[in-house]
Amino acid sequence: MNFLRGVMGGQSAGPQPSGAETVQKLCDRVASSTLLEDRRDAVRALKALSKKYRLEVGSQAMEHLVNVLQTDRSDSEIIGYALDTLCNLISNEVEEEEPEENVQKASSEDLAGQFAEIYIKQQENLTLLLSLLEEFDFHVRWPAVKLLTALLKNQGPQVQQIILVSPMGVSKMMDLLADSREVIRNDGLLLLQQLTKANAAIQKIVAFENAFERLLDIITEEGMSDGGIVVEDCLLLLLNLMKNNSSNQNFFKEGSYIQRTKPWFEVAEDNSGWSAQKVTNLHLMLQLVRVLVSPVNPPGATSSCQKSAFQCGLLQQLCTILMATGVPADILTETINTVSEVIRGSQVNQDYFASVNAPSNPPRPAIVVLLMSMVNERQPFVLRCAVLYCFQCFLYKNQKGQAEIVATLLPATIDANSISAGQLLCGGLFSTDSLSNWCAAVALAHALQDNSIQKEQLLRVQLATSLGNPPVSLLQQCTNILSQGSKEQTRVGLLMLLSTWMTNCPIAVTHFLHNQTNVPFLTAQISENLGEEEQLVQGLCALLLGICIYYNENSLENYTKEKLKQLIEKRIGKEIFIEKLAYISKHELYSRAGQKPQPSYNSPEQMLFDHDFTKLVKELEVLITKAIQKSSEDEKKEEEVKKSLEQHDSIVNQYKELIREQDLQLNELKKQVTALTNQNEHSQTTITQQASQIQQLRDQYNLLKIQGKPLDSQHHIHNEAAQINGIQPKDTEEIGRLQEEIEELKKQHNVLEGQLAEKELEINKLRAAQSTGNLAEVGTEIAGDQPTDQHKLVGTAEALVRDNDGDSAAMKTAQLENRLSVLDDENKMLKDQLKMLTEEKKSLDQQLASTNSTIAILETDKRKLQQEVTESKKEQDDLLVLLADQDQKIFGFKNRLKELGEPVEDEDDLESADQEDDDDDDDDPN
């Protein structure tokens, strides 16, 4: 301990050891001491020396400190000292009191990078550090977070790869955001910022670890834009997660997190006194919205985020900031840029922006207010660039907006009592400020972009130059300013406007050529040998003259295509003309402007090219070069080949249409065949079932007939027939009940017939006895044996008995006859039922015959349809052969055109272009 006290500053006799010696002794103590307290004191001493003697501690103690982390895990204090020491070694922070000789020997960044590389050379060291993040002890967790952050700063890609393969590595870092101790949570934000830099895989993992939800909650808890540095850290992490990561952008949108950003932009009416932190926070929030709707994102993702921004009211809130007073200039500029990209290419958002009015008296459209700032030379340069970008985005793929802007220039719609967008653009176009000239020219060119109707409408614009002079057209006024030799920026802007205006607009070309001074001016500008500063203007003049040749309809005799080419060949020379034309694409600012739509220049003098104009030059340069190099004979041949190709194309289109119609017919026939086949199969199944049931009934009927049970057979036949005819189970039960009653009546009928036979036998006996006189003989015998009075009495009794017996037999006979009559009626009814069953059987036979007839008709139709399908396939094969011959001929003609050096567009390219035009038309509700 005395040794340690000496090291830590205590006084001791004798010469003081050097820093390297002291570090060496401390390292030996850490390695050899058996007592934990001694090792802890030694590590504490190393921590104290790690900043002053950084190189010595790092080179000698690194291995011992790692061993401490592995072996003394149970003691949080020594672990904390070891982590702090490692953090001092790997951190880039430089002590103010550090000796100059150490700074000269190795800079702080170099040492930090070297020590970080040594630490992560063993992957287990980083895995050990990740495991320490799970410790809740503040003195362990906090230095572990700081050490990981330092490692990522110095060896980011290597550390990221190790973390990716470590189980739950990212999850352990995400748990830091849930720590209740703000220091650890805030440093965890810094750690995640370093972790997510330029690594899409880790960005996705962090996003799916519910990072968006947690970060937005922290931003809300900290006060949103009014919050402190923690809000800034959260926003920086969000930008890391979503910038150039379409997957996370889509996840952010699908999770309805865009809606949660709307409250960020709620500003008070009094916007004075914004703190620097609030400006920074709001600037980052606007950048986050721009990341979601950036033009470099996939079009589908951008349009989806634009739609969500409008539906949740975010666009409306941004427009409120745009029109508010007291907003700092840089926030206003970034808000304009954000609104620009939210509305770019979205018709609904563009229509809403057109309806926004500034809170002035009288109210003015927001577009007019912004254009007033753009053409005002006293406004900041970046603000004017932002307004120009906003105007370009408003007109991007917005033919309705283009028509509204051009309409404000037409004589019939000009309102003398109000300032319109067209008036501001004309004022900027002809002002003395060259930047205003350039911005107004580019803005007006965007009002004409890909819109031939508005190009023709703009030809009607007339300008009053001075009192007493007749008005001149806008086109002529632009050429007049060009000929006056104004500043380069002004001339470049006007030449870009004229080139955009006359591209694909032969009427505008005719108007331009109608002025006799325009062509001589262009040829003079191109042919002069000027300095490098004029090369861009010469190239643009060559481009404009080339447009006059390529889009010339030969309506003016003095300026036909052939005469203009002859003029170029005599006055300039084809090679020189093409060389001057190439000056545009070789300019140093040309490639910079073509990188992204937003104008981004360091100074006003650099604003020479527009993004969309660079794309136009790229297309026109090839077309104009070929048009200049063609001879008259080549043009005639090209016209002939084009006519031939058009004829062949028309023939091919006719055949294609015919094949398409036949294909539709064939599909219809196939559907009919399929339907008839299904119907036939269903009928066949029904017939088979019915035939089987009828055969079963016939077999049962024959069997019962042989067994002598016709009624039972009829009963069974009736039941089967009922099933065939679709009788329901309830009806079948009713029929069974009736059959039972019939059986009961049959039995009663048999019994009554037996009784009737017996009675008839008795009657016959009685009648026979009466006819033979047996009763009289008996009476006589009795009378002979008795006295006379008794004989009389017996005779009387016999007479009475005979009379009574006669009456009783007559009564019984009458009763039996009545019952027999009833039974005959019942028997007759049963015969009627049998007759009815026989008729039902005949009906079933007729249905079977009708079904067989239907099957025969369907088979005939099927054979006819199959024959028609065969014939259609044969005709289609013949047409395909003919089409192949036509394609071969077209291919030959195209090869001839290519050999002649003519541009040939493939049919697939034309179809894709037509499809894109159709898509553009679909996007435009007008």
C-alpha cells in the first residue's frame, strides 16, 4: 500500500520512477497479487495514469485489464475501474495538460484506433463487453456503454460485424433505452448512433427491436422540438435508421409513425426568441420528413408517404409554418424544401398547396408570396433556391398547375388589381438582377416541361415594352434580351427557356424562325472564337439552332431543314458545330446539376444548370448530332424506309388485331366447350343414376311378379319412382302410411270374403232345406204322437219358427251383400292406384328417352366445337407464320437503317414509352 500511495502522489525519498516504470510495477501487481483489494488498488492507479501516460498504460496493461474483466466479474468496483481505464485508452478525448511530446509522438486518434484494434483482435473481448451490458450496477454498465461507443467510433465496421454474429448483441444495446437512469439511457442513444452508421442489416434489426416506438416516446417525454440535446440524439438515431433504408422507411410508414410526427411542428403564434437547440431539433425533424419523401426513394414508397403526410395533416401543419411570421430563416428554408418534396409528383398534395393562402390582407396564394421572395434580390440566396425548388416540385407532373401558371400570363386572364405568378415571373425574367433572370427563366421552363399545349399557349403572350411601341411576344422579347449581350447567367437562363419551349413544339420553332434576325444571331454566336467563359453560351446557341433543325416542319421556305444545315456547313462547319454542342455536357457544373433535383450551389454565380434541363440536353445532343450529319440522300432514304416501316407496321398491327380477335373468339369457344362438357358430364351422371335405379326397379318388379306379390312390387316400384322423381322424405313417409292402410284394407277384404263365403254356404243350406220340406215332415211326426190340440199347437209353432228363420236369413244376406259391395269398391280403388303407378312408370320411360336425345345433341355440338377449335388453331398457325415473315422483313429494314447510321427504335421501347405516357395520363386527373 505504501507503494501505491507513492504512485498516487505521496512523497517518498529518493529519485522518482518514470511513468513507464510505474505502469510496469502496477501491471505486475495486478497480475501477481492474490488479494482482491491489492488488485483493485492497482487497477485504480492505472486508471489515474491512463490519461497522462496513455501509451504506456495501453501497451503494457491492456492484457491485464482484460484478464480482470474475465476473472474478477463478481467485484463490480474493480470491473468499473478496468472499464474506465480501457475507455480512457480507446477514447479520442485529449487531455488539455497532455505533454506536447506525446502529442507529437502519436496523435490521440491514432492511439485510440490502435488500442481499439488490439482490443477487438480477440472476438471474445467484445463478447465479454456485451455481457457486461446486462449488469445493472451503474459503475459497470455506464463505463461499458462508453467503452463500446469508443470502439465503434474507432473500429466501426469491424465491431459491427462482431456484434451481428453475437447472440442478442443488438437486443442488449436496445435495453439501454429502457434504463431508468437518464445518464445510461442518453449514452445508450450515442452508442446506437455509432452502431447504426452505414450498416443496413443492423439498422433493420434495431428498427424491429421496437426502436421507433421507444425513440418517439422519448422525444415526446422530453418536450419534442422544445426539448434538449436528448431530442437531438433521438432524431439523429432516427435519421441513421431511415436514410437510404427503404425497408425501415416502409416499416415507419406502416407502423403509423408518420402521424405521430405532426405534433412536432405545432408552433406558437409568437415565434420570437427561438433557442439554438430548438432550431437544431426542428431542422432535424424536417430532415426526417424529407428522408421519407425524398425523390431518390422508390417511387411507390415516396408516393405512399406523401399520401400519409396529407391524410394525417402533416402537410397542412408544414404549410402553417411556411406562412407563419417570426420563423428563423434557416428553418423557413428547410420547411420550404420539405413542403417541396412532400408535394412533388403528388396531384392531391399539389392541389392542396395551390389552395393555401398567406395570412395577408387581401389574402394571396402561397405560390405568389414565395415567388415574390424568389425574384427579390435582397432575400438570402439559399431561401431563393428553396423557393425555386418548391415551384419546380409544384409543377412536376402537374399539367393542371402548369396551365394555371401560364393562364396568368394570357391577356384574357390578367387582373390589373392583383399580382399573379405570371407577372412575377415576367418581372423576374426582365429585371436587372441576373439571378432573378435565371430563376424566373427556369421556373417558366418548368411550366412548359412536357406540355405541348402550354408551349403553344405561351406564344399568345404579348408584352408592352414602352409607350407608343406595339407589344411584342414573349418569345421575341427573350431573343431581344439575348442579342443585347447581357450577363452570362441571364443568357444561359433564357437559352434554357427557349430550348425547353421549342423542344417538340414545331409551331414555336416556326415563330422563332419567322424573325429574320434570330438565325444570324445564333450562327454568329457559334462561329465566333471566344474565351472559355463564353463556351457554355456557344454550346447552348448550338443546341437551340439544332432544335430549330430537328423540329422544323419546313413551313418557311428560307429556313427549311436542308437550308439550315447548309448554312451551318458554310458558316460554321459540321465538326465545329458538334464540338460546340458538346461544350454543354463537358461543363464542370453540368454533372453536379444532374445528380439530384434540388438546386444546391455554394454561390449565385454557380447557378447555371437546371436538373431537368441536363436530362433534356442528354436526349437532344444525340438527336441533333445525327440530324446534322445526315445528307439529303440519307434523309430521303430514311423517309422511304420510315414509310415502308410504317406500312409494314400497319400490316403487322392489322394481323395482330386479327390474331387478338381470333384469340378472344377461341377463348370464348373454349369456355363454351368447357361449359358444355361439364353440362354433358352432369347429364351423363344423372342418366347413369336414373338408368341404374330404373333397372333396379325392373328387376324388383320382375322378381315380385314371379313370387306373386304384385302389390308389394307396386309398392316398391312406387317408392323407387318417388325417389327418382325427387319426392322428399316426408312425402315418402306419407306414401308408406297409405300403403300400410291399403294392406290393412286388403286384409279386411280377405276376412270379409271368408265370412261372406261362410254365410253364402249357410244360405245355400237353408234354401236347400226349405225346398225339400224337411221342416214339414218333422212337424207331422211330432203331431202324430200328440193329441189333436197339441198337434194344432205344434203346427202353429212350426209355422212361426219357419217364418222367423226366413226373416233372419234375409237380413243376414242383405248385410253380407252390403259389405261385399264396400269391399268391391275398395278393390276398385286399389286397381286405380295400380293404374296410376303404371302411368308414372311410362312417364319415367319418356324422361329417359328425352335425356338420351339431349345427350345425342350435346355430343353433336361437342364434335362441331372441337372441329371449329381445330380450324381456328390452324388459321392462327398460318397467321403466326405470316407474322414471322413480316418481322423478318422489318428486321432487315432496321438493319439497313442501322447501316445507314439512322436511329432505330425497337418496338418494345416504343411500347414501353407509350405505357409510361399512359401512366402519366392516368396520374393526371385532367
